[in-house]
Amino acid sequence: MRLTRYFLPVTKETPADAQIVSHQLMLRAGLVRQTAAGIYAWLPLGKRVLANIERIVREEQDRAGALEMLMPTIQSADLWRESERYDAYGPEMLRIADRHGREMLYGPTNEEMITALFRDAVKSYRDLPRILYHIQWKFRDEVRPRFGVMRGREFLMKDAYSFDLDEAGARHSYNRMFIAYLRTFARMGLTAIPMQADTGPIGGDLSHEFIILAPSGESEVFYHKAWEADRAAEAEGVDANDAAALQAFVAGLTNDYAATDEKRDDAREQAAGADLRTSRGIEVGHIFYFGTKYTKAMNMIVQMPDGGQVHPEMGSYGIGVSRLVGALIEASHDAAGIVWPEAVAPFKVGLINMRADDPRCAAAADELYGKLGIAGIDTLYDDRDERGGAKFATMDLIGLPWQLIVGPKGLERGVVELKRRATGEREELSAESALARLAG
């Protein structure tokens, strides 16, 4: 994409109303713009990051055996009355009425809807187990929306729902999602630590929050240093279809101490001794096992092979897709701007023509841009008639993993410059070698 044809409204000034780094940088780098309190439009650069996060989430959900669907944003209040949550949920639920006076709501979550859909279609044990998921916009009417997309009112969420015949099967589904979450966040370059959590208005008695470490995080967390290892890599050797092996693996992981400030365990902290670490953290995922809370309330029954009937056991599993954009920036930035991990970056390479008014530079940069496209390398080409300093500032601010710099002095020596954004390391090499490096 040529920057002269792109929509990228970057700004030098830090917005006065942006309190945290991710909010400041998302506004300055042209990822989002606020349209109402806690509601954001996602501009082209931000939308590309969202799409990359969605892709990773989707691939790991599919790998775990979940099936994608799409549920609507607007739900009937009658569904929530069946589960007895309509009046209990609180003022965060946006309640509305259509032109016929029917009570509706903008969905904050989908336990009721998925239970009703599954109940109406499934009657036999042969149709279980199943895990269904979707990636959909949700709305919670926060009393004080703040921190940009970290605590907005409208947000993009991946939520999955499992249905099993018994508790053992439900815990197996829970563990499959547990491992899928470790893999998902690791692929984004994040260390995510699962911590025992309250179930809140979702219900149930088993829940974990997945918290990534970030110096500016919202919560104080305490954990064993073993969590600094790549636990997702350890999970690769576990057969997710072997319920006993998976249960043992998850139990082994959660034996390594990890807790938020609200759930500290003095005895386990003392046992960790010198291996205890503390940091700030941001919640990016939450999983729940709540048994028959919804299937009983909404009278979902399946027939068993012996003629008996059971209410299926359920779990739900959420990942904050739009929240992850802010969390990634909080975990990965410097004084110059965002530093995107390559897996989620909106473009892999920022191609900089140092002298747009120099025919030789323009020709060389155009040729490189064409070759990068042929190689399938996502490239943002800064072909503006701007001074070099402004181009470097823009590329550092938006945080693309690589910068490929074409200038007249380098061309005289037959080289271009390749800069790695994360480290600032620069290297001069031939255009062919630079292409080979980026394609590798």
C-alpha cells in the first residue's frame, strides 16, 4: 500500500484525554477515533491489526475442535428471563425496545442465545460433545468508559461455548480451551498467565483469567518464575484428545503459583520463596465452567442411550479481541511509538523512499515495492514528498517490524538499509539480500 493513497491520520501531539500509553498511541498512530463515549471507529491500520488477531484466535479455536458460527448483536429479553439473568445483570446491559414494544437488548454475552439455539436443534447424546464459537461485537454500558479500547463500551469478543454430557467431559472441554488460550497468546508474542478467578455474573465454580504481563497493566500479579518459560511450547507435546493426559498437564501448570492481588495465597507465596515474581498485568481472556446453570434454567434436555435424560454441562470461553490491541501496545512500545510483534503487525515492512524528488531513488523504491508485493510481503510504502525525519518518525510511531530504507547515498554504493524496529538494529545490504531476509 502506498502511503500517498492510504488513510493514516497520525498526529504528533499526545491527546489530553488519553490517560494510558495504548490509548495515546492508538490515537496518535491513526488506529482508531472515538465517535462517542467508549465507542471507537477502527481506521484502516487498526482494522488490519484486529484482523490479524482474529485470524490467530480463529486458527487456534479451530485447532481445538471448536466450530465457528455467528450470532446477532441484538437479543430478545425473553431469553434472559428464561435464565433469570435479565433483571440480575445490572445497568451495564443496554435495554431497548423495537417499534412493536418488544423488549430487546444489545448482547453483553451469549450464554442464553447459544443455549436456546442448541436446545432447539439437539435432542440426543449422539450430538455431544460440541464447542461452538463466534467473533462478534458486544456492548456493556460502562459507567465510566476509559483507557480507550481497554475499557470501552463496544468491543469485539471471541466467545465459545461447550456442551458435554457429564462433568468429566465438560472439564475436558475446559482444558482444551485452557491449552488453546496459551497457544493463542504465545503466537502473538505474549506471555499469558492463567490465574484462578471469580465467576461473576456468568456463574459456576471454576474459572481462570489469562493475564499478560505489562508494566502499565491494570492489576498487580504475583507468580512463580516458571511462568516466564514458554508454557505453550510445553503444551505442544500433549494429546488434547487424551482427557487424562490433558488434565494432568493443566493441573501441573496450575500448581505453579499465580494470583492477582485480590486472590493472593500467603502459604503458596512463601513456598515459592526466591522464585516469586511480581508485575503488573492485563486480563485478555477468561474461561468458565458452570455446569447446568443455563441448561437447567432453559430446560435443555438430551436423551441418553439407556433412555434417561440429562441437562448438558456447559462452559464458556472469552477472548477480548479489540482489548488485545491495547494490551499488545501496553506490553510492547517504546518512547518512539508502538513495537508490533510480527504476527499481528498491520504490515510487515515500511518501505521508505528518502528522496521522493530524486528519480533514481523513486525508481529503485518503486522496483522494491513491486518485488515485495510479488513475494507476498505486506508493505506500507512511504512515497510521500516529505523530509526523511518525518518518514522515520511515522514508521517508528506505527511500529511495523521492519523498515527498508532507500536513499541516494546507499544507491551509489549498491545498498539499501534494513532496520529492525524492536531493537533499532540497522544493516546495509543489497536489495536482493534485503528481499531474501524479509521473505525468510
